[in-house]
Amino acid sequence: MYQIQSGWSSLVSVASQFSLLPLTCELPHRRRLRHYLVGTPEDAQLAIDRLHLLHYAERFEWTRPLAMPPNGIVINARPGEVLRYLHRELRIEAAGYE
């Protein structure tokens, strides 16, 4: 049976006996894309549920509903970022859970 002695110095000496490559976990280059849902709580939840069914985003990744201030919101962009907005009308009969 192999026993590890307590203390960091003994662990370092044991580890130095092996020739291991350094651990490198580099993630691929990623860019941030922010999604905003503005609408009634029911419509926002419906959109979240649809994105979940498409395996695009998990439901728990979204924030809880935030109340909109009366004077609106300000979106701060970084240099070079743009805003693209899709406005889609929902049919009332299609907005429910079927």
C-alpha cells in the first residue's frame, strides 16, 4: 500500500520524482454576447423556456426578473461593440404553454 507522508515538502519531493508536463487548460478564445429580454414576465419566461428547449441556454443561467425603472435602462457598451435588437410580436394564443 502506498502512503503519502503529511506535509508539503514530502508531497513536492514525491511529485518531483515524476516528469509530468505542466497542466495547461486553455479555453478557446471567447467573446461575450449579452442577451436582454424585455417584456411581460410571462413572455420573458416563455422565451427562456424556448431557448432552453433549443439547448441554447439553461433556465438557471438567467437572472431573476428585474423591475424596469420608470426612466428606462442604460446599456454601457465597450469600444467596438454594437447593439442588435429584434422586435417580435407574439400572438396571444401562441403565448401560452401548450
